[in-house]
Amino acid sequence: MKVLIVGSGGREHAIATSVAKSNKVDKIYCAPGNAGIGMIAECVPIGAMEFDKLVDFAKSEQIDLTIVGMDDPLVGGLVDELENAGIRTFGPRKNAAILEGSKAFSKDLMKKYNIPTAAYENFDDADKAMAYLEKADFPIVLKADGLALGKGVLICQNLEEAKEGVKSIMLDKQFGSAGNTLVIEEFMTGREVSVLSYVDGKTIKTMTSAQDHKRAGDGDTGLNTGGMGTFSPSPFYTKEVDEFCRKYIYQPTVDAMASEGREFKGIIFFGLMLTEKGPKVLEYNARFGDPEAQVVLPRMKNDIIEVMEACIDGTLDKVDLQFEDNAAVCVVLASDGYPVKYEKGFVIKGLEKFEGQDSYFCFHAGTKKTDEGIVTNGGRVLGITAKGADLKQARANAYAATEWVEFDNKYMRHDIGKAIDEA
Ligand code: AMP
Ligand code: GLY
């Protein structure tokens, strides 16, 4: 079959790598893709938000399955457009992708269906938000309702900071219309875990757990980023935590969406915080996490096409989802200065060392093919993933492999997976 993947990051490279392993697949296209994806797929120069062009391409190339990796096109309704044109597509429709697209929606859903999450209020009026803050406890969390590249969350230590935050989100529109509505939320403490799952509208099958490192600097300092590295599984995601989440979070979320007439098919990413009072939902995403996908997918034993088709066909209950009994760590190699300001266009050397390896992966995020070779083309450049028998081995392997590649202004965190030592 012919598969089209929509997106251009490390997540889409990880998806493409899994798709390439399926013996059902003859040809992979990726729109727009990147230099690494171009080694296993044909990249087509169509942006992820160019819906008409994507539909035309899928029709004219007779694509059998389209996989939408990114949040913006999902929330914008690309799946609806493709399905309405008769193209089989993996991912939630617009009325279900709102689970990620609106934090106010997701908070209201959790409240209505008693799914554990932080206490909160939604505001569409800045004055009312300011008045609420006068009586609030600190720290407190402000969240822009809509998509904001993972940057729409502010943790405010005091009233002054919080008022400044309301101003920048709601009045100055730092995140554009994403800030028309604001969620003000109780601050929670605990360990964070990401659990990604396949959903077919009724049945949910969770994947192995993972943990991201969102801050730019070692010791969780600096600005929030898209994610600087991950490990999987999380040693803090115990059997007891899993049992609790299955009962009170996972299936209840899928059932809640169905009850609301918003049947969810695709990936639900549960961002969880393991608080003293039990696991609570920090956020939902309607897609694979990036870089979570880069440690979870290489450990999946199933044929990804079979699992995705089961989600589309509503037969996920028949799938026995299995993961390798090992561990994986991903260290992101970024351009120095990310996430604020950084230079691009530096030649990347050493990529060939990953060829023919099956426990080491070099997932491309911001890269581009030029006449001089493959060059850096973004903030997050590469995700270096390695497997190992356990987390410590995987971490040692991943850090060793970060030395295989060189480019000017290469930057990485040196403490990805440090939490493993505390487990
Ligand atoms: P989100 O985009 O909702 O995952 O938020 C980004 C990050 O902000 C999370 O990964 C947490 O580290 C932090 N965060 C979000 N909500 C809360 C909360 N209620 N309490 C504490 N930290 C939070
Ligand atoms: N790594 C977090 C995300 O993909 O949202």
C-alpha cells in the first residue's frame, strides 16, 4: 500500500521509520518531511496546513492511508477533509481533536466526567481573571486555551507575575487567538509521565510510558521547549499507577468523548502528574508526543499499520499491543540559542554512522538537504535515540551516540534521564 505522512519533525521521522518496517507498505510519502525522512520516504513540498493540496495529492497518488502527525492540521480539521474526499486517514476528526485544541474544553470535560485533574476556572474576560487572582493561592498556573507551540503555559509565583501573564495572554495576545480564553489552574507538584495510547472510538490500548524534559537547560532550568529528550519506560509509572489510570482516566476519557458525540479515533497522549493525591491529568494531546514518539515507537513490536487500521475500523479490541522488554533514551541535539534565537544552515557530519544500526536511531527534526550535504534547519535538529537492556544502559548508549554527529552550535542537555537514578 501507499502511505502519506503529514508533518516534518522527529515524530514524523519516528512514525515513518515504523511504517517502513511494515511489510504491507510499498511506498511512503511525507508532506513536507525533512532530510532524514527523505532517506526512507519521498518528500513532497506541501505544507501541513495546505489542506486542498494534500487532498489533491492523496487522490491523484491513490494513497491508501494518510497519517496526520501534527497538532495544527488535526485541530484545523485535515482528517475531516481527507475522509470526506474518500481517503482513509489515521487521526481524530476536528470535533475530537478539540481535546487538544481547547484546554477550556478539556478541563470542562474532565470536570463533567469526574476525571482527576487540577482545580480550575475558565475566563474569557481579562478583568474577571484579574479579580479571581486577587483571592487565589500561589503559585498558580495560567494556560492559553488554544495551541501555542507548547509555550502557552505560565507558572506564576505571585499576584504580580500572574497579572502580567493575564495581560500578555489575553490583552497583548502573545499567543494570538489561542489566548482569547484563559484557564487558571491550581499548581500541582509531582513527577510527570506521558502515556500515549491508540484509540478506536471505543477501545483504548496504552503504549509504554515515557518522560519528557521540557526545559531548555540542565537541571530543568531555562525556557520551555518542545522537548529536549525523553526516556521510556518511566520507572515511576508503577503497576498501581497504571491500574488507577485505567480505571479513572483512560477509558473514562474515551467514553466521555463518545458520550459528547465526539468519537475519538487516533492517538490520545495523556500528560499526567503523579501527585500525592494520586495521578491527575495535566493535559491531553491528540497526537504522538515529540520526542516521546522517538522512544516509544522504536520499542513497539506490532506492525504500526495494523494497529492504525484497527483504530480506523473500530477493531482495536482484537489487537495485542506489545512492547519490547527493554528501555530507550532520546537526547535532542538542538541549535544553541533554541528556543529563542539560533542560526541555521550548518553542515551535519557523521550521520552515516547510524546506517544499518538497529538499536541506535538518528531522527531528524530541523534538517535540510543541500548541495553541501545535510544542514541544520531548525531549533531542534536531531533526536538521538538508543535502546538498552535497561534505562541506564540506554542512557549511556544514547549519550555515546550524540558524539557520532557534529555540527556548529550543537547544543544538548546533559541530564536527560537523571531521574532514573532516583527511582
Ligand atoms: P502542558 O502544556 O499543559 O503540558 O503544560 C506544560 C508544562 O507546564 C507541564 O509539562 C508541566 O510541567 C507544567 N504544568 C502544567 N499544568 C500544571 C499544573 N497545574 N501544575 C504544575 N505544573 C503544571
Ligand atoms: N513533548 C511534548 C509534546 O509533544 O507535546
